Amino acid sequence: MDVSQITIFTIVTALAATTLMVPPGLLLAWLLARRRFPGRVLLETLVSMPLVLPPVATGLILLLLFSPRGPIGRVLATVGIDVVFTWRAVVLAMTVMGLPLFVRTVRAGLEQVDRRYEAMASTLGAPPLRVFFSITLPLALPALVAGAVLGFARAIGEFGATIMIAGSIPGVTRTLPVAIYSFAETGRDGDALLLVAISAGIAFAALWLSNYLSARAGLRA
Amino acid sequence: MIVLDFTLQQGEFRLQLNEELVGRVTVLFGPSGSGKTTILDAVAGLRTPSNGTIALNGRKLFDARARTDLPPHQRHVGYVPQDVALFPHMNVRRNVLYGRRRGQKLSLDSVASILEIVPLLDRQVVRLSGGEKQRVALARALMSAPDLLLLDEPLAAVDFDLRSRILPYLERVRDELGVPIIYVTHDRDEARRFADHVIVLANGAAVRSGPPQEVLS
């Protein structure tokens, strides 16, 4: 078993998934926090679905959508992109499963931002986009960091959806949780426990970083 | 000249105004709940009237009939709200420079020295006293080179001692920078000392309007 390959692969795909969460996650969080539009509750429900649906079920839905004969997979196949049972499927499963946590955390953060600051910035001549990036986002930064850490941690731990859409191919799609399961199932408890220890280390480091950053943000504000 | 000819409905509260302001400083005078801050919000574009017109030097900021409603960032109206709302994540300098317009005549140096905030520029806003915050907020509004300045009870939150120290700064802004001001207060002495024109408000309507010595006697 290649411990370092599995560890690095998991961290890199989780980082990629966290990065992919940010643009749509920010947009969704902002829409839900600040806009009133028809279908808002529906959107909110859809975004949160992966939190309550069994991850395996989410994985099966993704598999149906992204398989070469599925509605999205077919389009991607025409431009030569395979998703299912590749590293892309791992990132996809991690992104979809982490997104609700990111959106909920950032949304709560955006709702905390005092609208008077945004109003003042606009009277000072700042157009809406500048207000968002210079006022709203920095003031919601602790929530943004917390949301990214939660999303990252969820991505590292992702199992159910990953096993459905990406499988457990050694060296190709096998992540830490999937490897732990495979090793434990085949009686390689020692290897499994080593990976458990590594997972715990990553989780600890991510939470410590999150707490450290929010404490610093708290000091500054 | 500033035209305030509009109606604004807000739940049960109804604000109705038809005034033309020509003086350098117009004071909106009246008890709390009479609609003073609502007027400032409407002029700044933070609240939308249900009807009428708001114009500044011939430029329509709001015109219900023509469906004109300029967003706040296109109005060139400086606003110092009662809670001053300095940006907490920026130091004083970045606050003051936030709204600086390209090619404007006022420099940071001149505004900072008129308001005596030069020693504060590198401080964090949480470390400022009430009076310092007021001056910084005033500087921030001035640096955006506004065509009109809205001041919402700038002396309400500061004690008597500080009041007598900030008032001269406001007079310098009025006299040296020549920016027209709409000034909200419920203090008779402030109104007398500062205003060219006073509008007395009650329950969302102007009950008297004229020079301070006539209106506030």
C-alpha cells in the first residue's frame, strides 16, 4: 500500500473540491442571504439535500447524471471528458457533498454583516460589485474561512457518494476513507488504523487552522 | 438648489414634503419619529419614495414620473449617519480614502488638517473616541467630493464638552469647503447657530419653514 499516494491524492482532490465550492457557493449564499425571489425556498432545499440524503443515494444520482449515457456525461463525452471512475468523479462527489456546509456557513456570515456599512460604501460612490468585494466579503471573512474548512473536512471524509461514482481503484480513485474501508474489510487492520491516524491528523490541522484564523479575524475587527 | 418634493410611505408612517432648499445649511428640526432620518435616507438613495421628485442642482436624483431612481453610488451625496458606520476592517486612512474620486480638488492632507485627524490616520477605528469617529466619518464623506452633505445628528452622541469642539469643524466645512449641508438635529441651539434655513418637522410633514430666527423663536 502506498500511504503517501493515498494521503496526497485525498488532500489534493479535497483542496480542488473546496476551490470549486467557492464560486457557486458564494453566489448561492449571497442569493439566499440577500435576495427575495420566487423559488428561493426551493433552491435552499435543493442545496441542502446532500446533507440529509444518504450519501450513497447522492452518489447514485450523480452516477446516473454523469455516466457516459447520462444527460451531463453524454455532453462531456463529446468533448472527451470522462468523469465516472476517474479522479474527476472523486472531486465531483466531494464538491457536491461539501457545498451545502459551505453555503450554510457563508450565508449565516453574510446575514451577520451590518447593511449600514454597505449603504455607506454605496453613498461613497462604490458600485455594487466593489461594495461586495471591499465591504461585504471582508466582513464575512471568518464565516468564509469556517465554511471552506468545513467543506474541506467534509470532502476529506467523503465516502458514500465517492464509492458509487468513483469506486475504489488503487492509485486512481482510492481516497483515505475508501481505503480504510477496503483495508478493514480485507483484514488489513494495521494499514486501516494507520490511515485513520492520518485522517485524524488532517482533521486536527484543518480545525486548528480554522480556529486560529477566526481568532485572528476576531482580534482585528 | 435642492428640491425635495416627494411622498414616502413606510408602513403606517407617511412622509410628505414639498421644499426647495437654497441656503448653505438647511436644518431639519423636530422630535424623533418626525421623519428627519427618513428624508436623509431618501436623498441618499437608501429608501425609495412612493412619489414625487428629488433634485440636486438641476440633476434629477429621483423622479417617479420619469421612472428615474439613481442608485446611491451615482448620486454624489455624502452621508454621515448617526452611528457614523466607519468600516471596522479598515484603518482610518483607508476609511477616509474609500470614496476618493479621481481628479477631485480636495486632498487627503487638506481634509485631514481641517478636521485635525492627521495623527489618527494609521489607527484602527475601534480605538477612536466618539468625537474622533465623527470627524473621520466627516472626512470620509468629504473625500468623495459630494455635491451635498447629509449630517444626521452629528453631535447627539457626544458630550457637551466635545460638542463645543466639533461644532467649529462643521463650521469650517461649511465656510471653507462650500459644500451645501442638510443637517438633522433636535437641538434648538445647534439649529440656531448652524442653519441658514430651518424646516420644522412633525409626524412626517413640514409644519414651519424659514430662517432660524423666525422659525425657532
